[in-house]
Amino acid sequence: MAFKPIPLPGGSRYPVVCAPLVGRTREALVIEAAAVAAKAPDLLEWRVDFYDEVADADAVLATARALRAAAGGCPILFTRRSSREGGQPIVASEEQVVAVYDAICRSRLVDLVDFEMDNDARHLEAVREMCRAAQLPLLLSFHDFNATPSHDVLVARFQNAQALGADVAKLAVMPRSMDDVLTLLAATLSASRRCEVPVVSMAMGGLGAVTRMCGSAFGSAMTFAVGQDASAPGQMPIAEIGAAVDMLRRAMGVQPGDAAGA
């Protein structure tokens, strides 16, 4: 069985190397996007919770257009990370956030949408339908900045994301020991075999750095790397991550563009 790649326009390599954009203004984001895109990641993640005008749908759309132009063809993942899962505090209601998602989906100025699976069920259902109407892949995510759940809980999380309608299921956890890192990798391998959708995982912080380099060997279809500024602890520069991933794939005998065998 082959691991599953992320659904992006024109296809994608395995694993996708994704770099965050965390500028607070349109001007800062455009500069950041151009600089990061020049480093050739496979995907740019706009962390809109860093953006000062996150509650203003018109401002978000205008900035999305500017990012699309600055990205030089690199696909864009749209993400509002909640403060409970490690995101920036924002002055916006959840209803306003969902309205912004509606506007961005209708615009099709992004290529993939991230929404947390623990959000209110009504909001999750609404965003899922928005993505389906716009034919945009939906990534459902979960982040634990305090600990690493058990193997069975992690696998169940991946499966729940699929059951909720995810096109991609993503988990990020905080390890307290290398045993936790092994738990995350084993759960990723199990989920990649059981789920029909691509899975993405990483253990955060220094202990989890190895998962960012070798997670694809265990079924993780994406890894995150720093283009200019990190969005989570443990992210490493694009060049270093890209070199590590390519070296591992060559050692495993995996050809460019192919997924590793499970």
C-alpha cells in the first residue's frame, strides 16, 4: 500500500514541505510570501490568526489576492489557529471567523483550508459544506501543546477527522520523552494504513524534531518548515528539512514524486 499525497492543484510530491506566513499586515505578508516562496516550499500556510484584520472579510480577501500574486504559483493553505490550540488571540467571534472562511472559500484564492476538528460542530459542518461547494480540500486538525495522547487515542483522532469529512487529517502533539515521539510515529503509521485520506503528524519542540524529518517514512504526507518565522516550536529551515527529506527518500530507494510503500 502506498502512502497518500496531499490533494493540491496539479498534484504534489510526498511529503509536502509547508512554510508558514505570520505577518500581521498586508504589506508584511506580501514581503514575507515573496521571500519564502523564493525558497521553493511546496505549500505556503497563511496563519490568518496572526493577521491584524482577521475579523474583516473584505480585508482578508484583499490580502489573499495580494498573497496569491506574491506567491509565484505556490499553493496556499488557509489557517486560523485558535488560541486553545496554540494560535494567536484574536478580537473576533467564532461567527466572524466562520464568515471569513465562507468568503475565502467562495473566492477560491487559496488551495487548501485548515479547520480544527474540536471546533463547534455547527461551525465545522458549515466550513465542510463551504469547502465542498468550492471544491477545496479540507484539512481537519488537532493540536495538543501539553502532552502526547496514547497510541489508540491518536489513531482514533485521525479516524474521527476522516469521519467528520476531512480530505486530510492532521495531528500535532507535545512529547515529554522519546517514548512519546515513538508513540506519535507508530500511531501515524497505523492511521496511514487505516484511513482513506492522507494523514499529517508532527511532535513539536526539540524532542519532536526527528518527526519533521522522517515522519513521511511513517505515513505523514506533510512537514512544516520555517521560511522566515516559525509558527510552532521545533520547526526548522526549509533548506534543512528539504535536504533531510530528500536524503531519507534516496536512502529508502524512493523516486522523486513517488510515495513510500507502507
